[in-house]
Amino acid sequence: MTMVSLPGLKDLIDSISRERNLPRHAVQAALREALLKGYERYRRTQNLEKRHYDDNYFDNLEVELNVDEEGFRILATKTIVEQATNSDHEIDLKEVQLVAAEAQVGDTVVLDITPDQGEFGRMAAIQTKQVLSQKLRDQQRKMIQEEFQDLEGSVLEGRVLRFERQSVIMAVTSGLNQPEVEAELPKREQLPNDNYRANAKFKIYLKKVREGPQRGPQLLVSRAAAGLVVELFSNEVPEIEDEVVRIVAVAREANPPSRYLGPRTKIAVDTLERDVDPVGACIGARGSRIQVVVNELRGEKIDVIRWSPDPATYIANALSPARVEQVRLVNPEGRQAHVLVAEDQLSLAIGKEGQNVRLAARLTGWKIDIKDTAKYDAAAEDEKIAAEIATQQAQKDAMEPEEDYPDLDSASEAADWELEEETDLNEDLTEDSDET
């Protein structure tokens, strides 16, 4: 059997394996595919029968790679017929019976169709090189997907490599002694207080492992995700790891709408143990535990509050550090509440540019209106809310479709679907809490 010699094949495979952080068998698989494409190019160039080759025409071919002898062969599986009409896929029975008398029509044989060393051609060699490069990239993508797929939603350590447009390209690893791979930190996922200098290290949240033939990094990481805060607290607070303390909800504004505002997070915690203070556990002695998280987030302000099954209590806690005098659930079905505070607490409850009340609303899932206790007229407000509810109900009734109008039904269903799609981390945390 003939063989096309590839001097230095073994060293080439070892070199590519080291440079690409790929196992040798993956490099060999990519090389076999590339050589097969090279032979296809050689065969198309020959076009001995002046025929058009379909995409699957060469599916009966395979490459036998011999690393020890540093060469390869092209093998073809052919069907035995009485008289062959397609020499690439068929072979005459008489020809086979010369070496195997027991051969019958319908059997298959594997034949060596390796061209001579000098016949392979320059174009075929170029094709092989191009395909090899592509297949190696495909192998890398596959390895990354398999390696990081189960790590979505966890915290990794990243090292700044370079900048591409507004994104930061970071090097991350999945574990001990694992090679580094590239991850993308987009502009929207960066923190304003971070200094992304070369080789700087950060804790990052693995948001998504991209699939398919993506150009550039396949890993999308974040410094702005609420999940990063959850994981940082889980690492610093043993009670959370032991499930004695649970994180119920998180509201984070990592990139405030105004440059005059700093990043801020509110986190609601709870416990099933009477003797455990969940807020104190998260803060730690003299603030030691929360300070580690704050330092990692470059001074981000974090409010840890106690979750409560009572909406009024929960809302009052969420508006910390403001002192709340009363919470009126004026429209429980619409999740609307009026919060009464003293005049000197108004600005604190609302927060700078409304940040405090905005985060509290996101944390609790209630629409919160801050009111001055001294100026609040409960009866007038109740009438106003009742009028609003009546107006909304009238509009809803007017928009309800008749049975004869399926298109309106479809529109209503589409609106419901859009509302259902508005899910976030808090829903996942709530589900986890319910399970415990």
C-alpha cells in the first residue's frame, strides 16, 4: 500500500497540541479531516470524467493517519457490482474475485486510492492547510463548550489581556492546571469604578457560553450582573453555603443612568433558624464579610436587608436606611403601595435621583410611592386609587376580545407572553427559597 510521506508529522502534532491547548487525538482528528478535504480538491482538479461532484460524493472516503511512519493513506469503501459504472463508488466483481474468490455482488471492500507523492498538487496542499486551521478552531470551540458549559452562573477569576473596541478580552480558566481561554467582557457588563489595565485580575461572572461558529471569544462574562453579588456573598458567608441563610432577592444598579450616581445594590436575606441573624451573618464582625465584597466591587454601596413574608414590612426594610412610619398597600392586586415617612426622611427614602426607591421597588416587586406623613390624606388617596382601578378595569373590559375575533385573542396572548418573558434573578432565588 502506498503512503504519502509527511516528514515531521509527530513533532507537528505535538507542537499544535501545545500551542492550541488541545489533546493530541483532537489535533489528529482535525488533520484527518483536512487531508480528506485536500484529496477532494485534488480529485476535483483532476476531474477525469468531467463530472460534477455533489457535496456528499466523497462520503465513502477516509484518511488513515500513521503518526509513527509519518504519512497517510486515502481509503475508499466501494460496493461490488457485476459491472461498475462509477469507479469512485463501485468495483467489478471479477476484479475482486482475483484476490478474494468468495466475494459476492453487494459486498463492500476497502481499497487504497492514495495518489503518488508528487500528484497531490499545490492547490490540494493549500486547501489542506486552510481546512486544518478551521478544524483546529472548531476543536477549540468544542473543547471550550464542554469545559465551561456547567460553569454558567458561577464566578471565575479573569485576567485582562487586551481591548477590542469597547470590550475587554480576559483570560479565564475552569480549574486547577487547566489552560486559559479568552472571554469577552462587553462595555455594558463593566463597572465604572474598575481599572482594566493589562494583567489586572478581577472576579467575573460567567453569564453565557456561546454556541456555534462564533468569531472571537465564546465566553460572555460580566462584572455588572446581580449574580456576581450573590456568588461573592456565598463565598464569603459560610451560613449561605450551608443553607442556613438564604438570599431571597437582589436588585443591582451597577451602571446608574446618571454619572452623578454610584453603583448600588440591595440584597434581601432570610433564615429558617431563630438563633441566626441573617443580616448580621452577611455583614460579619465589624463589617468584615461585606467589606470583602465591597472591595471586590470597587467600593459599590451594598444594603443588606431582612426579607419578610409581610409585604409592608418587606417594603419598609427595603427602603433602608430611611425610617418608615407606615406602609399602606393601597392596591394589593396591582402591587401598589404608599410609604409614609417624616419630612426629614423624604430625600433619604427617595435617594439621589430616585435610586433608593427605584432599587427598593425592583427588590420587592411593588410600585412604591413615597409620601410625606404630615401632608398625606388617606381618604383622598383611597378615592384616587379606586378611580384609577376603575378606569383600568374599564379599559381592560373594552379591550377584551369577542369570541368572533381570533386576531384580538392572539394579540392578548402575545401581550401575556411578553409579560411572562420578563423574568430575572429574583424569580430564580424565590424558587430556590420556596424549595428550601
